[in-house]
Amino acid sequence: EFLIIKAMGEPVKSSNFSYKLWSDSKELADKSLNHNFVKQIGDATLSSDTFRIYIVQDAYFLQAFAKAYAYALVRSPDNEGIIEFHKLIGSVLDELKMHKNYSAAWGIDLDEALKKIGALSGTKAYISFLDKVSSSSESNPATILSAMAPCMRLYSYLGNQLNLSYPKLDDGKPDTPFREWIETYSSKDFESAAKKVEDLLDKYSCE
């Protein structure tokens, strides 16, 4: 099992609602960290075929996230929300563009793959849940973000823990084919996006 480095990828302890969501799900986050799929990304033993399947499924996930942010923007009660959700939609669309280039490096035509390969059961369950929450006439930014913040935080947590457990080699040689994935989700930019979602959740859950 991983030697978990405290605080890396975790939110700052507080009385905020976003931290309660994290603390309530921390045990599940650690189980995710020790799942074979995640461990094999770290030690570079994950099969290429398995990772290619994941890439396509992750594209479905990103599309669902963009739509959920759009619903949150429409329901935003103030200008700050309109501005910030617009930025978040843009960041997801940029991530999808990078995802397409990343897919090409793995020999995947993402557009064709999305046409031929449907969402698998686990992917379908989450995006259906997210769509149900975000499209409901009773939803507001807080309820939508409650369904999104834990996922953003989990990815930051996994990326940071993997980066610590499997640091990049200094000799310039490729150390793992999954290095770009690890660096993406352990980056300051991704942590900033996760923190922004949590900040917005805390703001709107108090209103």
C-alpha cells in the first residue's frame, strides 16, 4: 500500500462544507489510491490497452463536467458565479483539446472512439447521476457543485500522492508512460481549479 503523505492534494482543514465532504469520503479516497488501476499508473505496469479504454471514458466524463458547469452558470445568482463558471467551462474545454492530443499520442482517434465506444457502466452511472443533479429544476449551484467537488479533489489527491511516491527521474529518460497524467493532476493549475470549485461550493452552500 502507499505511504500516504498527509496534506499533499488534500484541502486545508476547516469547518467549511467542502472540507466536510472530503473528510467524510477520505476513507474511500485512500481505497482509490490503493486500487490496482491507480497503483499500476504509478509503477508503470498498467497495460496500454487498459489505459486507452480509460482515456475514452475520461472524455465522456469531461463532457459531462462541462455541461454541469453550464447548468451552474445558468442558475448562478450573481456575477461572480457567471464569471467563474464561464472560466471553469473554458478550462474543461481546454482539457478536452489537450485530451484529444494526448489520445493521439496513444494511437487513439478520440472522435472516432467516442462514436464507436459507449460509456461503460461505471462511467455511465456517474455521468447519469451528474446530469440528473445538474439538470433538475430544483438544483442550484451548491447542489451541482456538491456532486463535482469531491471528484476534483480526488483527482488532485491521487495525482499528488502518485507524484510523491513515484517522483520524476533526474536523468531525462522516460520513467513512465503515464508521467503526463501524473503531472497534470499534481499540477498547481489543477489544484487551483479544485480549490475554486470548493470555494464556490462553500460560498453558495451558505446562501
